[in-house]
Amino acid sequence: MGRYANSIVAAADVDSGMTCESEPRVAIIMEIGLFRDALARAVHRAGLQVVESAATAPEATETLTQLGADVVFVDVSRRGGLETLQRIAAAAPKIRLLALAVRDREPDVLACIEAGAVGYVLRDASLEELADAARRALRDEPLASPHVIAELMRRVATLSGHGNAGRHDLTSRELEVVQLIERGLSNKEIATQLSIAVTTVKNHVHSILEKLGVQRRGEAASIMRGSDPFGSTSL
């Protein structure tokens, strides 16, 4: 069954004695059915109401609002996770989205938040941590490490025009793509680095070239190198 599934099922088999009356109504979007069912059992035992469980966003998006979901856990560890966040955020903006991931990397966290997530939780978190994350999301409390929150604040200031890069009106994701272009990465390599589709990278590159008024990737990298949008930050 695997360490993750085993641990979460074991936690689910311990009745917490909590009630569901005032707890968040939770939905789960996770491709692997074994993990999805185990997580559903676990959060239910923790006192949260599980109103939906699906493998992909299209299966759940139409019913999330109808079912009154407050919080949705979205597994972003597999390809398409960011697109799932974006799809649900666009269709149901009042629902709080929590990204479930297997690694805690600053670029990944920032990409999820930019895609619409209000928090970022590792998949090996304890049952108590998962339940607490849902409750905090419902209270609109930040769910990220302090250094990530600090980086978000810096980027907001930059994109608001307090830094040189802000004048180009590039999004934080486009700034990441430009930095990787400057490092000489191909579209395929950028897609792997940022865990997004190659077609998504191509769209970002097209938007970057259009906003900067240039025709070549090298020209874009040169312009942004001069404005130094990320300072000493590295991915």
C-alpha cells in the first residue's frame, strides 16, 4: 500500500471523537485512488465533512459549489496540478484551495499560490496537520513558511512598480521563466524545472516577448538581466 497510504489509513482508524457540525466541508482532488480514499477517510475521522472526492478537476468542478465545499485539497505532485488549481479558482473563487505536495521548494509554493492556492501542505503531514490546515484556510490564515511569505511580499512590491521589473508588467511566473531562459534552459527543461507543461512554457515565452517588445528569447533575458528582477534569489 505504501508508507503514505498506510500511515494515513492507520490515523483514520483512530476515532478522534470530534463532530462535523462546525467543521469545514472538504473536497479532495487526487489522481491516485488509493491515496484519495485514504485521505478522505482520515479527514472524515478528524471531524471534517468530505463532500467530494475525485481524480481530476473536471469530475469535481461542476459540483463543488453545489455541494457547498469550503476547502479543496488538490494534489499538485503530478503533472497538471497547477492547471487544476487554476481551473477550480476560476470556477469557484470563494472556495479555499490547499495544495498537497511531496516537496517544500520555494518556487513550487509560489507557483501554487499564484495559481490560486491559499496554502501549501506536504503529503506526509500528520492527520492533525491536515485537519488544522483546512480549518486555518477557512479562517483565511496564511499557510506557508515565513521565508515564502516574505518572498511573496517582495514580489508584490516588485510587480506593483517598486522595482524595475514591475514596469514590464510580467507576472511572477513569467519572471521565473525569464530567469531560466537566462540560464540557457530549453522550453522542455523549463517545464521540468517548474513542473508545468511545455505548451504552458511556450505561452509564457510568447507573453514575455510581447510585453518586452522583443522577438528573441535572448533579448528578453538581456533586458531582464539589466533590471535584475530577482536580485540574488536563485531557483
